[in-house]
Amino acid sequence: MAVVLLRAPLSQRAGNTSDHDLPGSTVGEVLRELERRHPPIVGWILDEQGRVRPHVNVFVNGERTSEGSAVGPSDVLHVLPSISGG
Amino acid sequence: MTELLVGTKKGLFVLRGDPQVGEPFEIVTRAFPGDVVEFAMRDPRTGRYFAAHTSGFYGPRLMYTDDPTGEWTQAEGPSFPEGGDASLERIWMIRPGEADGLLYAGVAPAALFTSTDDGESWSLNEALWKEHQAGDWQPGAGGLALHSICPWPGDPLRLAVGVSAAGVWITDDGGQTWHTGFDGLVPEYVPEEAQEGTSALCVHNMHRAPTRPERLFMQFHGNVYRSDDEGSSWQEIKAGLPSGFGFPLVIDPSDADSAYVIPLVADIDRVTPDARVRVYETRDAGSTWTAHGDGLPSNEAYLTVLRQAFDSTGHGRDMQLYFGATSGDVFGSSDAGSSWFQVHERLAPVTSVRVA
């Protein structure tokens, strides 16, 4: 199982939990499983086509990735907002 | 007491006050702080409030509540069907339809969504989306947006929508088929030899006259138009205005000859002309226009008023009018525009104004 680490407000929409052990072989699969278990987070990280939103970064073991990137069973995913805005 | 829903770049402000007093309204609550609230409205049939907001990080969504000072619930949609290319960028407009529970949402990329359960869930109008995909629809500066929705009073099968920049689309069968309303619209922003037959028609705002529903008024990109044939064709009515450019437009629902616009200098300089703020009113279907500025900034005022940031309630000479600017100022009138007062100042840049 990969570990997904969330911060507020995403953690609040995922059962008020920051750490999630989730199956999946790609970033997209892992995050879809997160959505399946916590429907309030649907649409917040991935758009309706399964793409990581442009201003959200998903790091796997410290490397910035996209929805198609491979994930291993002991990998750690950090989901963070981009440094952007106005 | 009047309640205003003011969408801004930094949240939704709910303001309440008595327009007869002519003093600033109080802020009752601020919702969605930090997020852009592109549009907010209250469905008068149910009392339900809607707010379309976009997180800069986590995307757009539609929320609803019966109490804007309390908790909001996220609607199921609008969102595009999985398996395609499109994803929701922005919700521009929510509009009640002409049947119980029926609402419409106009979004970017330009599409129409329908709800039949008072806004709790939404489905894409597939027929108009196919027109979008088959056509050469081009975005305006604000994106490729369906932002104006004009139901036909009493008939849920008839509807006209305005798209920037893909013109007017009309249905007479509840959205199963659509036809265009392009005749007479002149896109002066494209070369003359390319104007004929183009769909690059940048509608900025469109409203139907309820007492004479075959009549519509339109603020276009550089012109103001009127249609007397259900939106099929359009006549220019900008003579008498300082500019044909602007974004919002409202009407007096009791007077089919009425329209109000707030002109800006031009597309290359989107501020109020002559450094003063004036609202222009017609009561003869666009033959003549009257400028109203009593109580509005009259010097060194370079305001921009966006397309959803102007609204009215009531009718006739007691009609209330409200608009907000990207300066964060909101203005109101309780006498159909003859005189104005400052509803609030120093809010965040205003994206929409609606009377609750």
C-alpha cells in the first residue's frame, strides 16, 4: 500500500485524516481509490477526466509526478497546492 | 430591507440594508474566503442560495444552502462526463427555469447544464455540447463561456443562450436541438472580409423582456443590440451611448422597451469613459439613451464593471438597481437609476452582484 499524505482542506474532506494507506500502481489509481473511499474529495485533486489539477502538485518520494506516474507499494505521496495565486 | 449577494475575487459577501435610507449596507457574512466567487444568486421559488466558486488550487464547484450564514452543500456537478477531454473551468451563471425544480447553469468551456431537482444535481445538455464540438467556437478574453441564459416565460421548451465568443443559440424543444441567432451581429474585431458567416460573435450579456418575450437586448463586444424576433436577428442600438463597449445589461421587467447598460471606453481600455461612472437607460427600445450619474463617482473614476455585476429588483420608477466594480465598490439606486448611493466600498474586486 502507498501512503497518501494530505493537508487541510483536503484532509478535512477525507475523513479529517491526513494519512491514507491506499492501493494502486499509478498516481491516478491511488487518488481514484482515495475518492472512492472519501467521496467529498471528488473533483478536488483530480478533474473529471482523471487529470491532476494544474495548481495541485503530487510528489512521490519527493519527486513531482503526474497522474500516470508509477507508484510502488511503499511509496509516499504528498498532495500539496502549488505556490501560485493572486 | 434588501439583501445583496456580491461575488468577489476573495469570497462571497452578503450585504443587507435599506436602500431608501441611502446609506452603506452591512456585511452579514463572508463565505468562501480566499476563493473566487464568480456568481451567486437566490432562487426566489425555493429560497435556496447558490454560489459558484473556484479555488485557485482545487478547481470550481457549485454550492447551495438555505442560509448563507450557515453551512453550504456541494452540488453533484456540474461536471463533464468522464472519458472526454473537457473539464469544468468556471461556472458563469445559474438561472431558474420555467418548471418546478428546473435550473440552468452556464459554464466554461461553453456548455449548458440542467438541474431538475432544485440544483442538487446537474446534467450536460448534450445537443448544445455537440454543436460546440462540431463548431469553431473561440474564447473571448474571459474564456469560452456560456454566460447568458434567457428562458421564455411560461414555456420550459424555449430558451436562448449567449456565448462568448460563439453567438446566440436558441432551442424551441427543451434543448434537444439548437439553431443560431447570428443575423445582424457585426464582429468589428475581425477583418471585414472574415465577418460574413463567422461564429466568432462575442456576446457579453443578453436579457429577454418578460412582457414581450420575442424581444431581447444584448450588450455585445463593441455594440448594443435589440432583437424583436426571439433572437434570430439583431438591430444596432448603440447610438447615443458614449461607447458600444461594456459588459453588463439589465432590464425593467415591466417595460419591454427598457434596458440599462454601463459603457466602458473600448476593448483596449476597459474603464468608465471620461473618468466618471454613468449608467445609461433607454425607455424606447434603444432609440434614445439617458445618462444617470447622480451619486456616482464623477471625476478620476476609472472603474470596470464585469458582466454579472449588475442586477435589479422590482420594476417601474421604484426599481432598485445595484452594480459592483473591480475596484471593490458597490453602488445602488432605489429610483430606477435616477440617483445612486454607495452600498459598500473597499470589497475585493467584484465579479457578480445579485439581489437575493
